[in-house]
Amino acid sequence: MDTAPTSLPRHAPLPLLVLGHGRDLATERGVECPGDLPAPADPDLAARAAAAKEALGDKVFVLGHHYQRDEVIQFADVTGDSFKLAQQAAARPDAPWIVFCGVHFMAESADILTTDAQTVILPDLAAGCSMADMATAAQVDDCWDDLIDAGVADVTIPVTYMNSSAAIKAFTGRHKGTICTSSNARTALEWAFEQTGGVEGTGKVLFLPDQHLGRNTAVRELGMSLDDCVVYDPHLPMGGLTQEQFDRARMILWRGHCSVHGRFSVEAVEAARREIPDVKVIVHPECRYEVCELADHIGSTEQIIKTVGAAPPGTSWVVGTELNLVKRLGQMFPEQTIAFLEKNVCYCSTMNRIDLPHLVWTLENLVDGRVVNPIHVDPDVAHWARVALDQMLALPGPTHKD
């Protein structure tokens, strides 16, 4: 019987999407926004958004992620990080329409946690997440097959970052793992290792899809070594790992990263310390390990806001996270000096797909009785993703911050 060459990856490549057309429901990618959008230069956009939102009243609940631009945030009923916003959506069961100004995986989480009577809407389907796209369901299934072939699947627990597709969360639920945020990653890892003998035991964690959060948590917070961590590359046979590496590893890190936080460098930290007297460096744990090692503080988006806000007036900061949030910190805390860690402008390009024209288009369509860009997670996927999310909610400590 013919068999496929073992050197070839099991998974199919992502389908090519022609610019401006099509969407792939199995990933975070989409480039269609049907209908006519208002012109970005329309001076009445803010007034139109306010009028539409007032006309809808309590029927609509608008959520705004911290990384959204100010023109969108001004119309949000609640601002926050991804899981906090999904929880807020679930806490408003009387609102039939949830407009999620964030990215696709966030809207999926909101759909999973809300009732069947509610519809979650993403103003632009192209607002995906590059990190989430770095791990497709087919690739992760192939990875688990590789762990089986390597004889380590039975002692491996998946831990998946909130910044992942519903399909990857469902994989995690099916394999008795848990979801984590950047605030409770340590607690999630400790729980996972307890399932296989404790942190000092022989069990392993498959950490998806951000290698940096997994590495930083394991080494900086759990006391593991860099040698305990290996990186699984889904584009290479057996992830590019040897049997010895599978056997030795405690943390099997997926080869994924955030396109924003991955840009921050050691050189940028060193330059800030040279140029700004007594500067404090605060970065997100999605940054590279060597950058986190040089920082004064590491924290989630919510923790960054709280840490900067609690500092004495006159404190100088350089902040390593998305630029919209950094600019907003400067407005929130004018008594402090706040600068962006990277010299080059670094917005989250997909988060910025949600702009005022898309929000106005969404709200005005709702006023006219049309629901655009609804997000519906497959019921089976939603069930298993909810299993993994519920496991996270059962963990001790904070679970509402990313």
C-alpha cells in the first residue's frame, strides 16, 4: 500500500485569498465587507454613530478593546481586554446585538459565552489576528499526531492562550487542557503540570499559539530553564524536533508570536535607558524573553494601565505594547512622561481595521433591521471551546485579563 512520504507535512496550506475578496471561516482571515461604507472623510461620521447608537438604545451593546483607536473607543459601552469584554457581553443577556470592536477571535469568544438569543457582530471581517492565524486546527491536529508518534502525548496537556481561534480552543477542550490569559498563565501552567506529576515531574505542556508568553511564564515565573523549552514548527516534519528533544522538553512551544509585541527589541530598551533619565520600562509578556529580562515591569494590558496609573507623578515610562494604548496612557496620565518603546510606529494593523466608517455602517444597518457580519461559532466547536474556557474559569486567581 502506498503511503505519503513522512517528510511532507500532514496539513493542507492555507487557501490563497485574492486581495479584497473572500474569507476563510476556518481561520482569522477575511477581506470582505459587503455594502457601501461611509466615506472616511465624512465630517458627520461621529454624529451619525451617536444618532444610530441612540436610536438602538439598550438593544445594542458596544465593546471596545484597549487597542482600538480613540474614534471608536468613544462609542464603546465598555473598554477592556479580550476576555473581560467577552464576559461583559455575557453579562448583558438583554442586549440582542453585541458589536465587538476588536478582532475575530474575540468576537468568537463572545459568541461562545453569550446566549443563543444574542448575535455578536464584527464591524469588519478582515479584523483578524496574525498570531491566531499561526495555528490552524489542521496544523494543531497534526502536531498532536506527532506527539503520539513521539510517545509523549499521554503526558502532555495543552494550554492555549486566549488569543486563538475557537477551533484551537475546542482542540484544547477535547484534550482536557485549559485556556489562559497573560495574567493567569502561571496558574494555568501550574494546573497543567499538576495533571501530569507537578512542575518537578516529567509531564509536558503544549503551549499555543504564542511562544513568548509560554517561554516567559515557564522560565521567569516557574523557574524552568530555557533548555526545558523547545519550539514546534508546524511547517516542518515532526515540528523540526528530534525524539530526544520531545523526551527532554517540559514546554513544547508553538512557533507563533504577536506581530506587534514581537517587534520590540533589546536595542530599543537599551536606547531608552540611554536617552531618558530614570526611565521605567514596562512591556507585555508577549514580548521576546530577552526584552522581558531587561524590563522593570511585565504585565497584561490591564496590568500596564494599573501600574502606570499607580506610579508617582513625574515618572518616566517607555511602554512596550500596542501604540493606540500607549497614546491613550499619555492622555489618561498627563502628569507622567510616557513614550513608545519602538522608534517605528507599531499599530496592530488588523485591530485598526475597525474604524469609524465600519462602526457607523454596522450601527446604521442595525437601525434599518439588517444584521451585518454576524459571528456564529459551530455548535460542536463552541461546546468544546466552552469546556476549555470553563476549565480556565475554575482556576484560582484572576482570569479576566489578557
